Amino acid sequence: MEKENWYEVSDTSNLISPSLLVYPNRVEMNIEEMISLVDDVKRLRPHIKTHKTAEIIKLQMQHGIRKFKCATIAEGELLGICGADEILLAMPLVGANIIRFIALMEKFPNSEFSTLVDNTGTLQQIAAVASSKKIRVSIWMDINVGMNRTGIAPDENAVVLFRQIEENPNLEAKGFHVYDGHIRHTEFSEQKKAVDTVFETVAALKNRVEEQGIKVKATVAGGSPSFPVHAQRGTVDVAPGTTLLWDARYGELFPYMHFQLAAVLFTRIISKPAPNMLCFDIGHKSIAPEMDFPRVQFLNLPESEQISQSEEHLVVEVKDGSLYEVGEGFYAVPMHICPTVAKYETLQIVENGNLVDEWKVAARNQKITI
């Protein structure tokens, strides 16, 4: 069995703070848990936006996962470098990113790239570039089921748009893309009911499209919050992302999911500015700051309250500050791991309490080469 303080590094003397530690054995357990929830590993299309790291992509590929989802051109390029079979860039392409996406297709011909559209204007722009290159671009229709971020409502306008994709000689209609990340119930029965209710509108749209003689080949549905529900569906690809590293927020929100915390921040006390006040070196530049306090969940600092944060500092109040010394190291789980990873050039890899490697967060920047 894993020891209670599984996150501790035996020798931190040369460990920079703050650092983001990753535990490969726990990442692998999360991959195995993802696979256990679906009836066929071929239905998994994990998102790489959380980790942006080649080594984690390759760990998944070793377990038979060959399809992936991403959010940026750089992430798409990283997947191409890793040799992924299918790569869905699940962000609307506008401006120069249309040309960059075509460049991805040209650079990695052994990978099948696809993207999504939710309006006629974008569809026509992509089709025009594809026509000029004498190629076909694979397209998913992005459907808005209540997230109100991207997508077209599942109404008659969506039927028209899907027909436009299907009939354009420079486009291939792959199917529907659905993201329902706004549905977040802590009870699985409530989550399932809400996710299923929303998905009924997608199923109804599929029926209306197919009544016109157009085949909807596939559907990619959900992210980490709805993953266990769509995993049971048996008819869709599922696209969890946070499940690879997990974080404190999802751990609290979804107690029915059994993923392991696999990424931990190492931080040190840099000052004791007042009685019972500790200042740590994890400011806005080191951890996702967009949510209310707490920003992290400390693993070895009991009975503390996070009271302020700035660019480089996190100030915490404790009951007895005399128990702690300046320079002392602590471990904290981010509340939101995805934007936290992007703040680090490398992940520090820990096995059996030892620092054994560094993994480059290769797709953290806007571009790799394209």
C-alpha cells in the first residue's frame, strides 16, 4: 500500500520552490481508471489541455489510447509529434489559426486532424482554404447545450449547418461535438439525470438530421465532469482531461469519481510577517488565481486559512505560527490544475519519494513550430 505521506520528496535541498511535482504511478492509475469506465478503449478521446506534456500522452498511448482532443495549435502539434492517430482541435478556428491548422495537417499526414464549427461564416472560410489547397478538412459541428461558450443551439439552424458541412466537397462531416461542463452535481444520480436530459436534445437533433438522409457518423461528448455518465452511454466518444492529474476542486465536487491526485505544488515559507501569519512563494504567477480562496489545499499544514495573494506571495493564517520556520517546505494541491500546469516550463517527476526526471510542458506556449 502507498504510504500516508505519498507526496513527500525525501531530499528537497535542491528542489526549487515553487515547483509542480507529478507522480507517474498515480497518472497511470488514473489512465487505468479512465479505461475501466468505458466498454472500449477506442471510445476514449482524452483532452491534453490539462497536462500539455508528451510523456503523459505516451503513457496513454501505451494503454491503447490513440485518439485525443486539444485546445490549441501547439497542443495539436505536440500530438502530431507523438504520433496520435486522431486529433480533434476543439476550438473555433479564426484568422491565422485556420492557416496554422492546415499546416498541421500538412506536417503530420499520418495523423487525422479535425476541428469544429458552429456557424456558416467559419465553415466557408475553412472550406475556401481547403479548396485552395485541394484537400478535405474533417469537421465536427459544435453544439451548445447550455454552456453558452461556443456551439450552435440544437435547433433547425443546426440541421441546416450540418447539411452545409455534408454537402461541401472540401469538408468531411465527422459528427457532433458536445461539451456540457456547466453540469456539476455532487450526487451521481443527479448528475446523470441532468446530463441525460441535456443529451436528449442532441439525440433528437441527430434524428432530425438523419431523417434527411444525412448520416451522423459519431458524437464526442462531455469532459471530466460528465465523463462517468457518457462513459455508460456506449455510443459516443468521451473526452475527459482533468482526470489525468486531478485536482482539489474536482475531488470535492465529484466524490463518486475515483481518480488520484497526481500533481502537487511544492512551496516554502518565505516570511512570517506578523504573529501567526505565514507567507508562501506561490503567488498568482505560480497557481491558477481565478477562483475564490482557497487557491490550494495544503496536505501538511493543518488548520490554516488563506487570506491574501499577490503576484509572488500567498499569505496564510495559522493558529500557532511558532510551529513553523522560514524556509520550511510544504505540499499543496491546486484547486484548479489546468491553468496551473501552464505556468511551469517543466514538471518535476517523483517516484518512491525521489526526484527522478523533468518533463517539459511542451505545449504551454502559443506555438511549438507552427
